[in-house]
Amino acid sequence: MSSSEELHKRRLAVVAKGVGSVVSAYVDHAGGGTLTDVDGREWIDFASGIAVTNVGNAAPKVVEAVRAQVERFTHTCFMVAPYESYVAVCEQLIELTPGTFEKRAALFNSGAEAVENAVKIARHATGRPAVVVFDHAYHGRTNLTMALTAKNMPYKHRFGPFAPEVYRAPMSYPLRDGGLSGAEAARRAVDVIEKQVGGSNVAAVLIEPIQGEGGFVVPAPGFLPAIAAWAKANGAVFIADEIQTGFGRTGQWFASEHEGLEPDLITTAKGMGGGLPIAGVAGRAELMDAVHAGGLGGTYGGNPVACAAALAAIETMRELDLNTAAQRIGATLTAALADTGPGVAEVRGRGAMIAIELVIPGTIEPDPTRTAAVSKACHEAGLLTLTCGTYGNVLRFLPPLVISDEDLNRGIDILRRALLT
């Protein structure tokens, strides 16, 4: 019995079955663009822990910063006895997020927490109840964020009832919405919002600039600016969920920048912390400061060890120019996947956030069976890939932004063989 098999046997005895894993191999160490399991097998990493390890799994500056902080102190709770690194991370968020207006920020533990707090802030500041989200959206696994999420299985099934006053509008999905332009798709969404909710009732419009779990859906140009303009005209808070797209993943610090958006609030997590759990909400000072003292926070939010990691990760992103690296990775992936045979309906994404949607050849009928088979073939050949999409027919690729050209091309070769088999 291999070491991974032994660990898996132990897992089955103690870990809840509701916690799934993509592969059954157990990681021993990782770095750059590869993982090595406890049996010594190397895996090329096209997952990055779901867009978390943008700077790699053991970035030297992150390791050094974490070690130094652990030696000083691991926790005080910022709400009890504050510390400089929390302030420094907020300064970085204010500097890096789009918008020249005065901003404030607050730190939390996870993407779902960031989204929940952004909604709290919007409701408190506007005095309104309704939150508008979109088809194919994914925003988290807590009760409120499950309500905001579109996909039933595995995220919502039999976990309700969910939080009320959440309304869903149609998304711009160029492959599947009949060729609507961004402006036309926005008019369709606004029509639904105005008829079913009413602009004066909307506290927030919450959207991923590029949808993550929903299938790496990139809305048609003009859709996002039109939705943001409608929110502004109706006094609603425009919230960009940049949890998966942020911190260089799309070739800009934030995906909102691709269309010149300046969201009222931005939620961040994943790539922000170099692998440690940290999240944030940053945005307009008048919104963030509308909440009473004590209304935002949490015991571990902005933990000093995670703050140290985040500061080191951001420094690494700057020093290595990982925005440019993401653009290069995306160009390489897109070119390599352009001729991978029938059944590939679309190659899409931005930067190092690229996906292919698989369909029955000659149609746009989703092909989740082939998608699962291709992903499994990649795993068997030593390439870690993820699937996603409302229909389960999208393969998504999220290499670490520090992956070497050699490892990237090795991964692409495995992927192309799996697609062309």
C-alpha cells in the first residue's frame, strides 16, 4: 500500500464524507508550479489551490515573513489589541484597488466572509434590503453566500432555507445568450431587476468581473460598465467580487481594470495571502465608514501571521511583475488550446485565468462526461486540473503566476494529449 493510500484509509475513518478532494494523492511539499506527493510523484499544478498560490506554494518572502511573525506573536485580535501589519495591508488594498476616491478597508478570513461583510456594509449604508446577483454566480458556502450562489449541486442542495432578499438577473454569457452585445445583455438584466425588484429597493449589485465556479465566463464588452452605471444611477452599491480574479490573476491587479471599472466596494481573498487565510473589503470611505464601531470584525480577521504573508506576497507580485507573467501564461495557454479538435466550443479568459468549454461536437450542448474524462486523464498523467461551470463542462486552468515556462509547457502537452485522445 502506498503512503497516499494509507493516508486515505486514515482519512475515511475520521474526515466527513462531505469534504471532497479532486485527487486522492496527498501532498508532501510544493513550490513554483509543481506539487510532490508523499510517494514522491510530481504533479504539475494548474489549480493553484483554486487561484490562491499566485506567488507559489512556498514563496521565499512569504516563508520568511511568516516565520518572523510567528516568533513575535501569533494573535492578539485586532479588535482587542491592534498591530501595524493590519494597517499596512489595508494601505496596500487602498493603493492597489481601482478608484481615485477616498477609501477604507477591513480584513476578514475568507472570501465568503468578505462578501457577507460587503453586503452588510451596502445594506447599512443604503438602508435598503435587496441584493442583486447573476446567473452562474459563485460567492461562497455560508448561508447568505449560498443564497447568492447560483449552482445547486454541490453548494446549495438541501442546505436551505437561505437568506432572503436575494434576486438573480441574467448574466452576459457570449457563448450561450444568442449573440447579445454587452449593452443588450445589460438592458436584459436591468429589465429583470426593475420589474422584479425595483431600483429603489436595491442595496447592492454584486458581480464577479469574470465568473469563477460558474465557468470562467467573461461578459461581453460593455456589460459590466452598463450594470455599474445603472447601480450608480439608482443609488445602489456596485460590488465587484474579485476573490478569484484579484492580485494579478487576470494580468491586472484586479479584473475590474480591464474595462475601467471603479467599483464602490471590492472583495478580495485567495491570491492575496500567499496561501494563508486572509480576505478584505475595500471601497468608498463614505460606505465603509457608515457602519457603527464594532459592526465589522471577527476574532481572527486580519490575523498578524496572515497579514505578514499578505504583505510579503504583494511585495513578491511587484518584484516579479506577476501581472506581466499572467499575461504571458494566458497567451501561451490560449495559443496552445486553439486547435484542440471538435467539441471545444470556446477558449476564454484573461491572463492566467483560462478555460475551455466542452460540448457535443456540432452543437453547444454541454458535455460534462467528456470534461470529467479529460480532467481524469490529466490527473493520471500528473497534471492537476479543475472542472467548473453550471453544466459541469468547463476545464479551468489556474497555474501559479511563478510557474516556469518548462513546467507550463509540460502541463500543456499533457492537456493537449488528453483533449486529442
